[in-house]
Amino acid sequence: MRVEEIFHQQPPPTGNPYLSDPVLPSLLRRVLPASAFNIIEPDLIRLGEDLVHVIRPLAPTIKEPTLTQYDAWGNRVDTLHVSDGWNTLKTFARKEGVMSIPYERKFQENSRIYQFAKVMLMNADCHVIMCPYAMTDGAARVIELSGSDQMRQEVLPRLISSDPAESYISGQWMTESSGGSDVSRTETVAHPIDEQSSDLGPAYLLDGFKWFSSAAEGNMSVALARSESSTPGTGGLSLFLVPVRLPPFPTPLSNNILLHRLKDKFGTRAVPTAELSLNGTRAWRIGAAGAGVRQIAPVLNITRVHSSVSSVGALMRCLSLARAYAAVRTVDGGKLLTTVPIHMETLARVSVLYRALAHMLFGTIALLGKTECGVANKGEETRLRLLTPTLKAFAALHAVSAMEECMAALGGQGYMEETGIGRLIRDSLVEKIWEGTVEVLAHDLIRASRGKGIDEFCQ
């Protein structure tokens, strides 16, 4: 028998990810004012079509990054190579306004809802491109809050720009071999220098080794370093703006930074993440000396929300595939899976979890937007502080197991790489670790529950 003559399963239909989702349209209609919803929804529908017809076909062109450390003459060059597909995704996301929307605040406190609705839709097809933009988002917020006037004038506009030719990507360099999530053991040292030529802020030279540097392709980073050597623990840490690559683009790595190797990861393999050393690297302090952990807190809050969106967005796509497959796959002599109660019970259980996570997610995002725009009351600010680690932990913990159910719902086909579920599971597993494990987040929740305002909130 020729292969053309055997049975071929009809593929599940590919619909607009916004219009076909059972949760997001009604959720946004509920949380957004009608005036904002009527503007935002048409853009999300258009984005859904672009994702299906323009972005999804790019998947084969997105390759793992590579690193060339030496040129033909033995000179250290540390040139990072990313694929054309990855660069296309970066440009696409930037033009979609994933950085400009929350800072232009056209929709005031609802701008964060608009931004993260786009990010959630883009997540499955954009191969973790939002990881470097999550770092950039956090850096923009910390400079908006704590940066010098010159940082706000020169650096912030590039971080939030929607023009790929002018924009910056920022990394976040905290993790070191000595401590992992315990930044109190940071070994990178900052030495103050007398520099009169820059108004960016107090200038330093940094020396140290960062074990897991996100956005290794970036133009800059925010980094923790020990500036107050006589102060133990986190009290001796300050936050710094570190130039990495500056315009005109593209430029090689600079500022006495060496890339020692790219990380060989289980998932998120398209994302350039590196081990690097700082060797007399010029940097400028953000905020007060010794207040680095407090200064970087807004970065962690924003990146934890990004992490949650990534988890829920991946589950969104996996559930969509499982639901579509059930509508075309026949079993037991021609019965559609949609008529098999035990199969639909499994999908219903996953759907309930997805709905719960999505509503918890956008409830938290709404509080973030209100806090950033200065319209949140004390109770809402306290609730955001409590919900951020809780949301991130619950999404990371439960989304992947539900995605595995969706994989099994497609049978053997679900285990094939072509469906994309395997990649989404691998990429989503990082959320149990990145920006704090579930245990670390639990400790953070305990700290938050002892903070100011909690008694008033609980009354």
C-alpha cells in the first residue's frame, strides 16, 4: 500500500488565537471600560491574524544562538550570533508596542492590561522573545522610579521606544554562583571613581562574575554589586546601570565585559543567556548606595508578572490545540472525541484551571496598572504585593501539568515536535525557577504578609 493511500488525520483547525479563546475576550470586556475595550479589541483581533499568518510560519528560522570568542588571529571578540528569525521576532514585538504601551499610558491604568493581553497572545508563537523584553520592562520601570534625570532623558526613551532602530534591550544581572536566589552573597564589587564627564549619576568600576546573565544580546543591563564593603548581606548592595553595547548598531560587546559561554539550557534555547565577567566595567549607580535590593524590587515585580503571563499564555495555546483536535479526531467507529465524556472531562478540568489562572493574572495586572499610575489605594497596593509572588508561584506550578494533559489529549501526535506542545512545556518549566522557585516565592509572601499595611488590609 502506498503511503498516500493510508488514513491521514485531518489537522485541527488554526483559528485566530484571540477570537477562538474561551476566556480572554469576555475577561477584557469585563475589566476594561467600554471606551478602551472598543479600541483595544480590534487591535488584538488584527494581532491574532498576524500571529497565525506571519509569525507562526517563522518557527523553522528561529535557531539557537552561538558565540565566537576569538577571531582568526587569536583576538578575543566575544561575538554573539542570533538567527534571522529571532531578530524578526524582536522587531515584531517592539513594533507591536510591548514596551511603549505601558509607559505611554494612553489608557492610563488599563495600559498594563492592554500590554499583557498582547504578550499573552504572542507568547506561544514568539519563542520566549518576551524574556529580554521582560528584563527591559523592569529596567525601564526602575529608571522611571529611581534613575537620575539624565537616565530618564537619555536611557528611558530608548528602553520604551517602539522603533527597533533606536531602542535598547536591557538585561538583568543578579545571579551569581555563590548565591543563586540569595543575592546577599553577591561577590561582584563596585569601586567608586571620580568622573566629571557624565551626568548619569555616581560612576563606578565593577569587577565580578555573573553566572546567569539574561538578555546577553542587550545594549545595557541593570546589575547588583557590593558597593558598601563594610555592610554585610543585602545592605551593602547597590544597583547599577551597565552599558554593554551602544549605538550605532550593531556593535560588538564592549566596556570590559567578557562572555565566557552561552548557557546550555533544557528549554528557552533560542534565548541568549550567558556566563560573563566584569573586569573594570564602567557603570552608574541607580538610587541610593546600599539600597540595591529595594531599588530592584520593581524589576522583580514586573518580571514575575511577565513570567506568569508566559505560563498562562503557553497553557492557552496547548488548550486551544487540544480543543481543536477533539473536534476533528474520531474514535470507536467514528465518534468525535468531543462526544467522549471522559476525554471532555479532562479538557474541562484543564479549562477550569486556565480560566482561574487567567482571571487571577489580569486581576493582578489591573492592580499593577493602578499602582503605577498612582490611583491605587493602600489596600490595593498591599494586595498587589501579596498577589505578585502568589500568582507567579501558582502559574508556574500548575500550568505545565495542565499542558501535559493537553499533550496527552492529542495522543501520539501531541508528543511530536511539530505540534509545538513539547517546546512550550520545555520553555515553561523555567518559570518554576526563574525569578524564584515556589519555595522562594512562599518566603517572599511571608515577608510581604508582615509588611506595613497588612493589618489594615486584613480587617
